[in-house]
Amino acid sequence: MYARPPLCSPPLSCRLLVGAWQACWLPLARAKARLALSADQLACFQSEASFASAPLLPGGLPGQAASPVPPHSTRSDAPFAPATSQRPPWGRRVAQALLIVLTLLGFLLSLTPWGRASLRTGLLLPALLSVSQGPALRLFGEPVRFSRTTLASATAGPVYLDLYAPDDATPLIPGRRQAVVVIAGLGDNRADVQLVNFARALASDGMVVAIVGTPALFDFVLRREDSVAVVQVFELLAHHRDVDPAHIGLVGFSAGNALACFAAADPRIRHQVAFVLSFGGFFEAMTLLEAIATHQLQVDDHTQLWIPYYVPLQALAHTLSTILPPHEAALLRSAFAQNGRPLTSRELSQLSPSTRAAYHLLAGDQPQQVAANLAALSPQMRALLAQLSPAGVVAEIEAPIFLLHDRSDAYVPFTETRAFAAALQRLHHPYDMAEFGIFQHVEVRSGLSPLQLLGDSSRLATIIWKITLVGS
């Protein structure tokens, strides 16, 4: 065993080009060796041919008459007879043409931004649609180094950081790696199989991926202050020697999109953020609460039934409980836990009118009194819901925004992303939006048909290409 010296790792497109060159050139070289005349044979042939062309005298010497040779006789000293045509066979020409095409293709993929983005999209897409990396990424991707650390923050408390990075010490061009800061929603999702595969796939493609967590996020509590942790990690990556500070994006899954937006609007990094990606996120907490209370969505001027999963109820209950008295907070949390039970009449009587209204909105048990219950929320609750909504900072974000959502999402209704897109359109802010049918919230559903994957894969590939183009 020996230690490998710290060599620079060439770009993925260069490694693919080298592999293709070897695959084409080595057979071509072997064919050339078989077809070409050796130097000794060619020299021998030329000397004998010149001797035979001289006039011979009867003695057999130059200048003498040649003695007759029977037409069918053979001579042991007959010179090597080469083929009359030296044109290379068609296989050799095909190999040469293929080598030229691959060289030009590798040049375009390596040296043009759109080419690098296309190559990276083709390698990343299979990994993002499954729980494992694709064969091409396993074959040509960079080895990945994982590390877990905890940072200190004055406002967010401890900041938990999972870092996935290419194992090579430095890229071929120092300071040119793209990086992303990921907020993976509420709860501790760091061990989620699809999240880990997502991070490893990006790192294998040459990116640096930082997944951020805080105690509040792990407790299903959304706090505006936790965006400070996102800014802190962003600045940490911006000072990393292998990362280009102009090529760092923010990715928010589910409710993590709010923290991504708050960080993108922060004056400390607003001008540096390369892009913001919101996948399965919300736009206004108040309209999300209304959809939970009514179990209905307004889609294209008609009403659509929507039954929410328990997670958004739990998240809103935990978040609202941060401004409630302890006994009310405990009742609200217990009612909307994963295996919680409805509150009894006696327990409801212990709640203030505003907390009781919040309970009925989350429980969805008073669909005819939704407007009255919304009006009964305390000013503190209304202020908190407004403070946690990306709608309040969207005008302050400078980076392009990419919006992704599944139409059957039971965690956050896809109408939230449509409202987000409508606001960006009114602001003439650069954005792109794609709706899918292959995800369960932010994870790929199992048992999908090839036709379902094909339709949504093209839309997902377009978004991936545009995002990787930013950092290529």
C-alpha cells in the first residue's frame, strides 16, 4: 500500500474524454501496427526492386542480358510483394472519425458552460430519481468525503453541519467548485436515504454540499432566527479555498424554503447568492393554515379536495406553541403529535380563545367557522405567521429562484408554489417553475411506470440544467 500524492482532479468531462480517447485510439493503434510495413521490410523491398530494374547481361550482372526464367518458376530470393493499394480499411477510417467527433464533443463539454451543464445534468438526473447513484456517476464521479461538525451561533444556538465534498484536495482550477447550502425541512432528516443520495450525487459531480440543521428545526419549529445559521454556513463556504463564492446556491426542501429565502434576502450575502431552489415549500403561512382548516384548494377557479398529512399540523402547532403559555403549548403539541388524540372539552376549556381557534383551524373540525377562527387568532400569532412567510422578503431577493412542487403533495399544497410564482411574475423577478407527479412531497415515489418517469424527467432535467449552468 502507498499513499497517493495530492494530485488535482480533472473535471468530470475531461475524465470522460480521456476514457473515450483510450477506447478509440488503442484499437486504432493496434490496427495500424498490423497493417503497416516494418522499416526493414520496406528497405529490403526498395533495394531489390532497384536491382531488378537494372539491365542484366548474360552473366547475370548489371548491364548483361538476363537469362530466361520460366514463367511458373519460383525464386527463393523473390522480394516481398506488398499490396497494390495502401488505402486504410473502412474500420480504421470509422475509428478515426469517431475519435475526432469525441475529441470535439469533449472540447465542447469541457470548455463551454452549456456543455458542462448538459453533461452534469445527464449524470445527476438518474441519481436524483432513485435512491442510488447511476452507473455513469459511479464510474466517472469523484470519491466523496463526508464530515459532521457543530458550529456555534449567537442566535440559533448550535448549528449542525453535514458536509459532503469531493475527496480530492483541490479542483483542477483552484476556487472553481460550485457549492450548495441545503435546509432539509423540519425534523432531523440527515439520515434520510434520498437526502444522503442527493448530497453524495452532487459531491461526486464536483460540488460541495452543506446540510444545515438546528435544535429548533429538529424539533419541528420554524424560527426566523435560524436563517442566521444558513448565512453563517454560506459565508463559511465562501471562504473555502476550493469554492467559488459567486457559485453558491441555497436549497430549501419543504418548510426549509423559508429559511433559504430569508438568508437570500440577508444584506450580508444578498449580492452573492447564485440561486435559490424551493422544493415543496410554502409562500404564506396564513393561506397554508387556511387550506389545512378547510381541506380545500382553489385551483383554476374551482375547488379541489385536499387532505393534509399530520406533519404540517405538527409543525404549525410546535411553531405557534413558542409564543404560548407552557400549559397551552403542551396541550397543543400533544394534540398534533404523530400519534396524538383530539383534545377533550375539558382540555379545550383550558385554552385561551385565540389558542382554541388555532386548535380548531389545525384540526379542521370546524369547516364552517374557518373565517371566524382566523379572525380570532391573536395579533402575536398573526405577526409570527407573517414573519415566517417567504412572501415578506421575496422583493428583497436578488438571485434567480427555481420553484418545484408535486401536484399531489399532502404536506404543502402546490397552490403555495403557484402563488410564489405569481408574486415573482408581478415583480419581474427571474424564476422558473415546474410541477410534477412523481414525488411524494420531496421524495420520489416508488412503483412509478417508465412513462410517468419520462414525462417528469424532462421537466426536472431542464431545472437541473439551468441550476448547474449557474455554476459552470
